Amino acid sequence: MDTQISFGIEETTDGFLAYQLQNPSCYAYGSTEEEAYEALYTLTHEERDMYTWEEWN
């Protein structure tokens, strides 16, 4: 079962920052919104045991 991750994206002076709403300390940067989202998606799915919603309840 794949965990659905809620995320936010903000523009920074260097590009874009994507972060989990449940765990803002889990974040990734990218030059575009898409790159930031892809980086966050990769991070959370490679380390899903560390960044799942259940662990932050």
C-alpha cells in the first residue's frame, strides 16, 4: 500500500522548496516546482519508513 503524502511548495530566491505538511523537516529543493516535487517524492519513497504519516501522529 502506498502512503499518500500531503505537501506544500514555496518559491524561494534559489528555486522551489517542497515539503511534507505532516513533517516540515522532510523537504527537498528544485529549480522548478516539478523538480522540487520529484525530489521530495523520491526522498519520501526511498525513505518511506522514516517519513510516513503514522510515525508523526
